[in-house]
Amino acid sequence: MPLQPSDYSWQQTPTTVFLSLPLRGVCARDADVFCAESYLKVNFPPFLFEVFLYAPIDDGNSKAKIGNDAVIFTLYKKEAVMWETLCMSGVDKEMMQTIREKSIVQAQARAKEAMEAKATARREDQKYALNVMMKIEEEERKKIEEMKENERRKATKELEAWKECQRNTGGQEGARREQKASRREEPFQERRKLKPQSLTGSSTSRHSAAKGRHLESIFPEELAEEDCVPAPRSAGSIAVSFTPRVFPTALRESQAAQEEEWLYKQAQARRAMNTDAPEFGDLKEEEKNPEWLKEKGNKLFATENYLAAINAYNLAIRLNSKMPVLYLNRAACHLKLKNLHKAIEDSSTALELLTPPVADNADARMKAHVRRGAAFCQLELYVEGLQDYEAALRIDPANTTVQNDAEKIRNVIQGTELKSQ
């Protein structure tokens, strides 16, 4: 049960009441103050101070200051009269409970009003800000429209000036041409006057020929333009020769045919894309590229997120099922997750695709044999596992890691045989 402190002090004036309440060593942040019109409460465990005031106060303007191990209240009276006591006299428990509930309801109502007023003010501020932004945007739009209109008028004026200039230039050139033509026709007219009327047809033809030559010289620019037009380009074909692939191996040991077959299969595998399925419609362009998915799976494998890597390889295989490296990498993920049968299946599929056996796919074939052999050994099928490790050693005899693993498998097989005997 909380304790009621009694070592408080108070003073008053006709308009104000000053109340000082010591906190008795309690931290200031642990004190909870509640003030209403006729009720005052301070909760600082284990103490509880409450006062049913003698007369109503203006709780909206009243103040409380916490500091120096005390709470100092400045309470403003609603009526300027002197109080006989601080507390109301003759208050029973039922009346106390009524005053408490009434004070709480009043406080809640004021808090709700304050919240609504705050929300209203916020809405008004937002509305005002929106109106200001709309005005600013409208002014900017008007400025842009004015700039566009000015540019349009300027361009129209420039176009009209250019047209006028072209008309003036054309008129001057036409006048010059007419003057030149008239000057050239003057000698012919004088000759026509001097010659008798009974000229033969030959002289008439010569005159017409001279006139034709004169007319041809009137438009030299047009004839020059026609002469400058190039003839249509003739069709042709270009022969392209590719550098042949050179294999440095001796002819008796050459695998040129197998190499060419392997390269052809790789090119066919890269072109064997299956992106027309409806389930691939939502994928991005890079997600439809098996090479991109393979790199994604490799990054996920490096972070030990093997399930996500398997999902990436699965999608890549659905897009292109002829790439052996996808099965090889998925086998490594299954081996990490102890999905041994799936690892054996993927390694076998990779070996089937890695044909014919050439130097270009030797490293991939060696990895496929090692991973399938490791899966066999984890299934305690040591004989089958040793066969794969020996196949890997035939591809890379200098690999010390594979040699050591194969020796361990031989020791396990020999130990098993000795125990059975």
C-alpha cells in the first residue's frame, strides 16, 4: 500500500497557490504528476500524494517544476479568494472516487481535443503547403509557356525573314538572267533584220541550232546538278575466309576430329535455348541466360547457400539442358547436402555430355569422376568409388590430392577384405 507524505508546505495569494512537495530521495524521472481542476496527484513510489483541492483551479495554466529533490506547483485559482485550507473538508471515499473519475474523464477529453486540434492544424498546414506548391507549379508552368511562345514567335519571325530574303534573292537572280538573255538575243535580232527574207532552209536550221545552243546555256546550274547525280550502286558479294584451327599435337596422336566435334557440340549447346515456355515469361532478360544463372549459382555456392545454388542451376538446366558444367556444379551442391544419389546422377549426366574426351574437357571430366567417386565412397560403395578415382588419375596422373584419396580408398577396401576373412 502506498504511503501518504505529510511533510509538504503551501502558501497562497488571492490568485495563486504555491505548493512544495519533497521527493524523499526519489529520482525526478520516476515522479508521475497528474493535475485536474479539483484534484492533484503525485506518484513517486513508494509514496502517493493526492489532494482534493478546496476550490477549482485553472489546470491549463498551472505549472509544476521538478528539481532539487522536490516538486513545486504554481496553481492559479479560478476565483480570486483566500482558501481556508488546501484540501476540501468532509470528503468521504465515495466522493473521492467520484472526483478521481471525473478528473480522469476531463483529462481524457482535453487530451482528445488537443489531439484533434493538432490533427486539424496538421491538415491545415498540409493543405496550405499543397496550395503553395500548386501556385509555384502554376507560375513555373506559365513561365515555361511564355518561354515557348516567345521562342515560337522568334522562330516564326526568323522563318518569315528567311522566306523574304529567298524571294528577294530569287527575284534579283531572275532579273539578271533576263538581262543576260536579252543581251544575247540582240545580235541575233540585228542579223535577222539584215538578212533577206528569201533565206534557204539551211540558214533557218542553222539559226535554230544557234538558238538552241543559246537556250542550253541559259540553265547551266540545273544541267550541272543532273550531271552530279551518281549512278546506282551495283550489287556484289564479299568472300570471308576464317583462319583454320591449328592443333599442335603430332599427327599420329592428333585428336583434331574429336576437338572439332567437341567444339561443334558446345556451339550447339549454347544455341539450344528453351525460353519460349510460359513459366519463363516473368523472368528478366539476364535471368533467361544460362551463363548468368551459372555465375549466380557459383556465387551462392561460395557463400555456402547450397539450396539457392541448386535452384539457380535447376533453372539454367531447364533453359539449356546440354551444358555439362551445370550438372557438374549441381553435383557439387548435392554432395555438400549429402544428396548422394542425386550427386551420382548429375555426375553421370555430365560425363555423358563431356564426349568426345578431348584435352579441352579433361578438367571437367576429372572433376565429374572425383565427385561421383566421393558420393560412392560416402555410400560405402568403395569399389565403384575407387574406379572413378582411378579414371580421374588416368586423366590427371600428377594430381596428388586424388592420388592420396585413391590410396585411402584402397586401404579401406583391403581392411574390409581382411576383416571378412
